[in-house]
Amino acid sequence: MKVLVPVDGSKHATEALKTAIELVKTKGAELSVVYVVPAIGGMEDHEISPGKRDRHVDGMARYADEVLQQVGEMLGAENIKPTHSRTIIAATSVPDALIEFAEKEKIDLIVMGSRGMSTSTRFRLGSVATQVVKYSPCSVYVIKLPA
């Protein structure tokens, strides 16, 4: 079984990773961990220079590296070596990048948090999770935090 866990530094993603770790331990699953840096397309109409946009993406990529380093430490403490651990700079959207990765790597299960780093509490299920559940080529296990 191949399991994908998208991470973003949120509590929800950490809980999803803990669930995936249990799957690795009990089922011998292969684990892939990715951080998707969102595309910043369509900004040409706004007052943001290409240089500023590039600096913003670079800052997000550095944060992604920090999150993946923390994930690596968590996995190392459990003696788990992921098949993939990488940052993906999304050309389109975060859900599309996750779905493309799942298709390319023939992922059997995506374990992800119900919400990410967004501060909006308007929706019970985050927009990324909603889109992944809707269009994923494989099963998606959505982890919610206790109320």
C-alpha cells in the first residue's frame, strides 16, 4: 500500500501524519510526504512585481523545507524512512498538484487533515481537502481534530 500525506505545518496535518505512521507500522505501507507551495498565478493584474512574487514563493519554499525537516525528525524517531519527501511548487492549484502526484506515483490512500493553515472557520472541511476528496484517483482518509 502506498500512502501520501500532504503536510503544511498545521495541527491537522500533524494528526494525519500520526495516523499514516500507524499505517506504516501496522500495514507495512510505503509513505510519501509532500508540501505543496501554492501557485501565485493571476497576480499580474495586481500591484506586485515579479521580484516580490518570486521572493514570496521563495519564502514559502523555505517554510516548506522547515516543515519537511520537522516531519523527517518525527519519522526518524519512529524509524520510518519515507519513499518521497519533497516540496512541490504548484503550477496550478494545491489540490491539482496532490492529485497529479497521487496519479503519477500510483498512491493507494491519501491521509490528510480536514483543514490546513487557513484561519477561516467558515467551512467545516477545507477547500483543499474538499477538492482532493472529490477528484482523487484513490481513497482519501480525512483526519479531524477533536472538538
